[in-house]
Amino acid sequence: MTVDTLYIELFQPYAQYRNPFTFYYAQTYPLPPKSTIVGMLQNAVGDWYGNKHGLDAWWSNLKISVHGGFESYFWNYQQLIKGDLYLKEGQLWNKVKVKKKIVERLVYNANGIKAQRTPVYQQELFNGRLFIFLRGDKDLLNEIKDALEKPKKVLYLGRSEDIIFIRKVEFEPAKSFTNVKGDLRLQYPTYLKADGFPIKNQKYPVYSIPVKVVFKNNGVPVKHKAEITKKTVREVDFKRVIYTGTDYPIILSGELSKVEFFDIDERKFLIIEEFGWL
């Protein structure tokens, strides 16, 4: 049985995939989490809230394997506006609590910045090549392929300023190996599900990454951006993953039932069926 696998190659000059478990500084994940990739794809096809064919029918069943990395990272010092932003009489205001009182201020006026700000060090990634594999509903994969080949808007991955440039989108066949023992050498870093993975050399960092995000009002999923209010609840599912790093062999303590192999433009990608698909 042939399984459809959509391959996406992209370039990203800058990125910041915020790790929500860091507080005094903003650490980035080394690769985009599944929820971030899904958000980019939903934006590309114009289906942010999964209304076309149902959230669970399409997006929740989409399998993703992400590979690649960035040339370097750096720390960016930023001053973030505190409080709630809103428009009033054509001007940008914010509300912030100061000494137990709610204070309203213009964000900018003739004398410059007026809103209260918080200094934060933000880790950012530079010059990235990402290789993303998708499996799921064939109609969804075809729609994603069309949307990425002929984008109707500027695409980004992560923050709205973190734009991406699509290099290639095509369906790719895979070869598979069964009963794999010993060790694996990956050409590019990737995420592997941590729970139950038979790894012997336990030296790799482990992250909890978001894999699914759903906005709800009173327990009901939001169907349009206009439905989002301050009372909207953002439900996030996290999964523990191993980040494999660059060019390190993975020494196994047990046996893997199936490993898939892709050979694309002289690049070699290994995806462990049980642990490599998020």
C-alpha cells in the first residue's frame, strides 16, 4: 500500500519559536513545533479554525516530521509593551495595572513612547533550512500543495515577521527498513517522541513542544477570529520530544520495527515510523 507523503523544503531568514516554559528570557525551540507548522499550513489554505472539513477530520490527523536547522542563533534585547492594547479614537492605547490601579496610556504621543514596557532578552534563530514531511488526508495534502506552490499571501512560520520562502513542494516515495538494531545516523536534526524511545546514549536535550492548539468559548471550539475575546480559552496539548542535534549517531538499546528512508536531491532523511511522526 502506497502512503502519500508531501515534502516541503523552505528557507527562513529569521525565526523565534517561543518556548512557553521560559520566563525571564524568551528561549526558542531549535525547530518549529507541530502546532506552529499546522498554524502556518492553516494560514496558507485559509482554514485557521478547521471549518472546511472539521478540525479532527483534517488537522488533528495530520502527521508531521520536521528536519533541518539554522546556521546560528543570537540574543535580541527587546522592550515589550505591558498590558492590554486597544484602539480609541484612531489612536493606540494600553491598559496596565500600576500599584493596584488600572492606568490608561497612549502607546505613543508627540514626545515618543509613553506605554510601560518590560525589557526581555529574546533568543532568535538565523538562516534556516527546513524540510517538512506531511501525511494525512489526500485532499488536504493536495490543497496544501496548491496553496504553497501559488501562495495568495505572505507566508510565515512562528511570528508574523518570520517569513518563509518555499523552495520545493512535491509528493515523495519512501523506502522502508524493518527490525532496525544498533545505531542510526541522521543527516539533519529532528524531533523524536521521547516516551518509550529505545535510546542508549541519553545525551540529547528533551523538550515539551505544543502539538495541538484549540481556542474555545465555554468549551466550544472557535470557528472564526471574530469569536475570540479576552475570555476565550487557549487549550494546548504538549508532547515530550528528543531533539537529536547535528550529525550524532543514535545508539539504540532495543529494536525499531520500521524506519522509512527518503532520498531527495542527494539529501537523506530517516523517519522512525513510531517515533518520528508527530
